[in-house]
Amino acid sequence: MGRLFGTDGVRGLANAELTCKLAFELGQAGAYVLTMAKHKPRILIGRDTRISGDMLEAALIAGICSVGAEAIVAGVIPTPAVAYLTRHYGVDAGVVISASHNTMEYNGIKFFDNRGHKLPDELEDRIESILLNGTESMPAPTGFEVGRRVRIRNAVRDYISFLQGTLDTDLKGLKIVLDCANGASYEAAPMVFGTLGAEVITTYHTPDGTNINDYCGSTHPEKLQSLVLETGADVGLAFDGDADRLIAVSEHGNLVDGDQIMLICGLDMKERGLLKQNTIVGTVMSNLGLENALNKAGCRLEKTKVGDRYVLERMLEQGYNFGGEQSGHVIFLDYNTTGDGILTALQLLGAMKRSNKPLSSLASAMRKYPQVLVNARVQEQKKHNYQDDEVIQQEIRSIEERFQQEGRVLIRTSGTEPVVRVMIEGADQREIEEEAVRLAKLIEQRLN
């Protein structure tokens, strides 16, 4: 078995790769590593709406209880709610059962520590080592020391109350279409926006266990775009299955992605004196247009490798309070410790209300550069060799010189496949497509 933890917990095909046995063992090892200093630790568990959630939740709870910890079960609730409520309830750790934006046959398990932070690599490595190599023995308490399952009834309500407190205005006068992806936001999102005074039209909010992310949500916003135009709404808001990301739609039916949302909210925060060090933390995939627009406004973009966990790590290290990813994971660290789709939507609508401008006008402050991604298939053992191949490196330099500050080349290797990913960004779509294909072919020739 290879590495269990990816960039966002353990994921796989439910009951085939992510089995009940693995969920049980993750519950044991996770509870032990995260709470070993506690006499009777408490761990909060939330999940999304996919059909395998019941099965994996039961196995996870059994693992947690078997090492003497208490399982606090919140039921179906967004991932960022678990991050917040872990702190709010003062429990020792949080766990989410979700595969986020993936289709229903997949599921995943990810952990938060007692501060609501995703685990650093070293803690994941320790959990993984226990599972794969048996490096530490799990306790096996008996009698009164066995853990118990406790159902908590007010989790969604407490999360909604928190969200409402993050906005300093109401949403009266706004007409909003929500796409809940038949996922974890189906209950919380309509309630939040409705109670703040918006006119709310909700779609994809009837989960049946099998329809999560089924051609809806942040990865398939096409229907939402149509609904915004049909209803004359001011904005459309699309969440993914666990509601930790947001993609918006303007009143003209145009997509507004995470980079554009970060620019709008970041400039609003700067104007109110709330953007620490006038810096937004993004990733290497952040659009060149975001960096240019921030520079023009007297702000800066700091980049990390791909993954919102790495964005958060940089924010904590350097004292920044705002960052995120193009995919719609946006972190408002003054409020929560992970990407939060509903929170992000509230802050975006707050910026619209304060500026008295439509979303299309605010999004136009950023010139979005086209991006093309092409995969080069190479030998697994050679996929990192592009860094030392002078022919490849010279071609990369040559392409960037031709763009003259109007484009860039980004090369990344896949963590799971024998693939080198070539991303080229520039002003001319046709030109960058041709250059990306040509560079990918060169990489294949050189590394095979």
C-alpha cells in the first residue's frame, strides 16, 4: 500500500479502497495521536450526504471508542463547521467523512486538531506509520474506560449562528440563487441567507445519498448560470459537496472563481483596514491577473504549493489573515481556520453591499489570463528529472522570454501518476495551447 494521506486527508473508492477496516484503524490511530495526553478525549465527527457516510461513520466511531475516546456525532454538516465547532465546543479533535467535490462512489476521512487546523505532514506521517508499519501499539481499554458515542443535536444551528455573526450588514434587496450540490450545505446555506434578509432561490438541495455533486455544485455550475439569468438574480452561489469552497456567478451569468473572489474580498478588507500586511496568500496556480491587480492596488500575492492546507500554514507562519485557491477554497482566518464556502459567500455579498456595485463590476477589476494544462506521460522514475534537464529548462526560459511579462510556465509532477503537468498562462489562448502541447511533447521525448 502506498501513502494513505493525500493533500486533503485519506480518499478512495468507498468500500473498496476506503474500507470499513481502514476507517476503524484511522479512528483508532487518529484518536490516539491527536488526543493521547487526555484521560477521556472527545472527538467531533461530521460528514456529508453520500450514501457510504453511514457505513464509514459507524466504523470510525468504533475505532475512536475502542481506544477510550468519546465520539461526538454531529451528523451531516459542512467541513468548515467541524473546524469551527471543534474550537467552539472545546473538543480535542475533529474528523470529517467526505470526498468534497468528488462523485458519490468516493469518500474520504480528514482530521482537524483542537485548533481546527488540518494536520501537518508530520502528524499524518505518524498516523500512517502506525497503520502501515505498526510502529506504536493502540491502547485497548475495558469496562468503564471504553469510549461512548454521543449525538449532538444543535451543531447546524450553532454553525449558522456563527456565520450570521461574521457579517456587519443585512442582505435585504439581494436576490440569490444557491446551488447546494445536494451536499452538506443543503440545510445551513438556505437558512443563513434567508434569515439575513435575502430573497433566496435554492436548487440541488434534496440529497438522497447518490446525487451529491451530480452535475451540480461548484464543479458543474452550468445550471446555476442559467438560473441566475432566468430569475434575474443578483448573484449565484455554488458550493461543493462538503461546502468548503465557493464558485460565484455574476448577474450576467458569468463565472467568478476563487481568484476573483479573493481580489474582491481582499480589496474590500484593505479599504476597511482589515487586510494584514496588505497581503493575500495564494498558490502557484493563482492567475497572473490576480497578482497584477493586487500590485496595482498596492497589495501583494504570496504563493505556496497547491493545497489550502499549505495556504493556511503560510498564513500562520507569516501573520497573514486572508488567502485561498483558484478552486474556491478561501480562508478568512479572522473567522475560521479552513476554506468555508458559506462564510466566503457572506463576505463576498458584504463587499457587494458596501460598494453598492454589482458582482460583474467588482470582478472586472481583474484581467483573467487564459490557462492551459497539458499532461506529459513519462517514466515514473524519471518524472522529476525535468528540473535538471537543460534542454527542457532552456525551452521554458525561451517561452517566458517570448511572453515578456504577459505569461508564465508552471511545471508540476503528479503525486499519484507517471505524469508531468505543464501549465502555461498567457494573453493569447491559441498561442499558449500550442506552446503547452509542444513543451509537453518535448518533456515526453526527453524523459522516456
